[in-house]
Amino acid sequence: MSGPTVAFATLGCRLNQVESQEMRALVEQAGYRAVEPGEAAQVYVVNTCTVTSRADFSDRQVIRRILRASPEARVVVTGCLAQTDPDTLARMFRTAASTAAPSASSPRRGAGVEARRRRQ
């Protein structure tokens, strides 16, 4: 496959692991090429967990690292953090953010925030 590249950062619980695997399969079916963590990509999907304040901190740290390393990439934040606090995510990362409604296959966790760093 030679389509756009997508990398996944999966944080937290086993449910996130399963959902990231499902999302990876869907993007590959759509013609994207999934790359391994650490490889450069055009799109990054960060599947977050917010069980503890430490988890929130780790989520934000991973997102910041991606934004710094790949300022032109599109970053999609999904999972608990995107559902519980999308407005704060948008403000914190100075991004233009849009949210997606929960999906039929994953009504509890389907919401996401798509972020792209605003030009200064």
C-alpha cells in the first residue's frame, strides 16, 4: 500500500488496545498505510485514557511530542480524554479542533478530537 501514512499511539487500557487495532484495520481498508510507532506519518491517532491524573498528563505529553516533531501532521485524539475534555484539548494545544460523534460500533468511546496546530 502506498497511501497516506497513519501512526497509532495507544495509551491505557486493554479496550484502547482493541479499539486501536480495529481503527488500524479500518484505515488500511480505506487505503491508508499504517506505520509502526516511532515512524514518521502524515496522520497520528492518539487513543487516550483518563483513569488517573497521571494518565491525563501522559496523554498530553504524547500529543505535545507529536505536535513538536511533526507540525504539519494531522493529529486525531480519541478515547477518554477526547470525550471528557475536548475544549481544553483545543485550547491547550492551540489547535483548531473538531469532534466526531460516537460511532455505532463503539458508542461509549467513538468520539474524537481532530487537531491541527494553528499557524502562528
